[in-house]
Amino acid sequence: MTTEKTAQEPKADVAPNEASPAMPADTLTKYKTAADIAAKSLQNVISKAIKGANLLDLCREGDKSIEEACALVYNKDKKNPTQKGVAFPCTLCINNVVCHFTPLPTDPGATQTLEDGDVVKILIGAHIDGYASIIGETVIVGASTASPVTGIKADLVAAAHNVTELVLRSIKPGVKNWEITDLVAKLIKEYNGSVKGMEGMISHQHTQNVIDGKKMINLFPTTEQHRDKDSTFLFEEGDVFGLDVLLTSGEETKSKSHIYRTSIFQKTSSTYQLKMKTSRSTYGEIVKKAGAFPFTLRTLEDQTKARMGVKECVQHGLLKEFDVTTTCEPKDITAQYFATFVVTKTGVTRITPAPTFYVGSGSEIIKSQVKIQDQELASTLARSLKPKKAKKATNGAPAS
């Protein structure tokens, strides 16, 4: 951490319909505190994502702001300090790059800068006591009310936003995960083939110290991913998920590995007696600094040695890699939204805040020409995510 200052501890101040025996108030508060930190860090990066900005600098800025903000909260227990920090390192993926780009200073991509018109997917996450909130949205460099985005870029961003909002409004206890997959497929058809989902991108359940839980939402399954009983579940009150929506403008919906080297890794539950001294030293530093969450090699003291040390760890299953991937065709572009949410008695509650760059069909910056024709889908998208509160009774009249 970069600071030892102490801020006032967050209070478990949540709406009655959000906290429940399935999700205690203090747990939800930790999720929401992490969400607030991640969202502010995201907005900080977005504000600096302008023409000429360096991607490495932006990634560093995002991670630094997470660490600094986490250092200010949950500091009362000195004997058993609360673990907190980055739950997913800041990544910036431009145009056809799909995910996981966060370079090291020595990597070829470290000198890359933003240009007007770039479609930039920004993702970042924080955790408090192992309760992780990850957030991400897509911005377009140089877009403004004076110079709004139209065409396929606008349709792509709007579609990714609409998929996210549709999913959040369609989940409630008892709904089957594959019902959500079918609804999303129905929405994508509204775009007449110009927009497609990236295959095999999974949205995982979150639990303490876990962001890749057993329950999985597969919005765009591959032909090999069957709807069998092992992959089928019903949403339950208290479930927390990281919803990952990734769309492409291309005909090919599979991704491929990029030439850039992997820089994000995550410790697994596997065990192995490492042979190399460098590997043991690197692994020990990873356990201490990152714990159960994904990390970038930039967080390690000696990145050159770390590159060597992680090889044996990966080879024997102690670490898993988050490869940088791209679309199969360089001309294709992608858009992403990522939201962390909790299932409540009547639906879902956002844990991470709503996107700010594109806020829906009334946007003056992103002007998609596609109108949702299906009335059921349009009605669902138009519905408020927050249920209306019942009016208080007055003069003896019943509440409505």
C-alpha cells in the first residue's frame, strides 16, 4: 500500500431488500465498498483516456488508485488486518484486442498510445476481505456531443450495454441460467447480424476470495458447451456474479492469442514442490502480494526474474495464465461491459455502479440507429432496475 492514512469505516447501510440472511449486511457492505473504489478508479482512468495517452501509464494509474483507496478503509483491526486491494488488474484493450492487455515496461506494447476513434475496453477490480467487485465499460476516444459516434461502433457499444441491462433485469431467484442465454440470443438478433457475441466468455459466480466460482452464465456458448445438468442451475437469493459481456463486429466469434506476452496470472489451489530458486522466490512473493486474485507481473519486485519464475509455476499448475486475445480479423472491433451484481428476493441489485460513458438510447455521444423492435425486450429494457417502493398509507387509506 502507498499510504497509511485511515478513513472512517464504512457502515452496513443497505436497503432492506438488498441485505438478507443469504447476504449479510456486512458482507454486502464490503462488496459495495470495493465497488465504489473500483468505480472511482475506473472513472479516473476514463477521464485520462484521451488521444496520446499511454496505455501502460493508464494501467498503472488504475492499479495505483485501487491500492491507495483500499489503504484508507477497514483498518481498525491491527492484530488481524483485513486483506484488500486489487481484485483484477487494470486492463485497456483497444479495438480488436479482446481482453487482458496490461503491459510491462519492457513489453513491446508499453509504448502504445490512444488515437481518436479507438474503441477502448477498460476493466478493473477491487476487493475488501476477499469480496471482489469488478467493473468495466467501453469508451471511444474523442467522442463528444460535438462529434458523436455513429455506425457500427455506436451499434456495438449500444448492443453490449443493452445485453448487460437485459440480463440484470431478467434474473431473479428460480430463473434458469440458460433462460438468460436464450434471451440474450433473442436480443442480438435485433441487430441483424452486425453484432455478435464472443464465444465462450464466461460470467462467474463470486464468493469470498473466488471470482471464478462454480455457477457460470454462458451468454454465447460454443457448440461444444452443452446444456447438460452439470452446467445448469437456478439463480438463488444471495448469489453474486461478475457479468462479462463481450461483443464483436466480426463474422468470426472466436478469439485467438495475441503476440503480446501474458502478464496476468492467478494462483490456483494446486500444490507442487518447485525446483528452481527463482520460481520459489517468485511464488512466495505472489502469495504474499496477490493472494487468491489475478495479478500483473508489474506488482512483483523484479519483473525480469518474475518472467522466469512464473514459467515453472505455470508448467506445474500453480498459476493459471490470462492470455491477451484478439479477434481473428484485425479489422473487427469489440465492446465490453462488466458488472458485479447480487441476486435479491425480487431480482438483482447492482453492486458496481451503472456505466457513465454510454447511458442508453438518449446518449448524445453514442448514437446507434438500431431500435429494438421486439416489444417484450423493449419493455424489459425500459423497466427500472430498482423496484418501486410502496407508498405509505395516509388518513387510514391502504398503501398502494
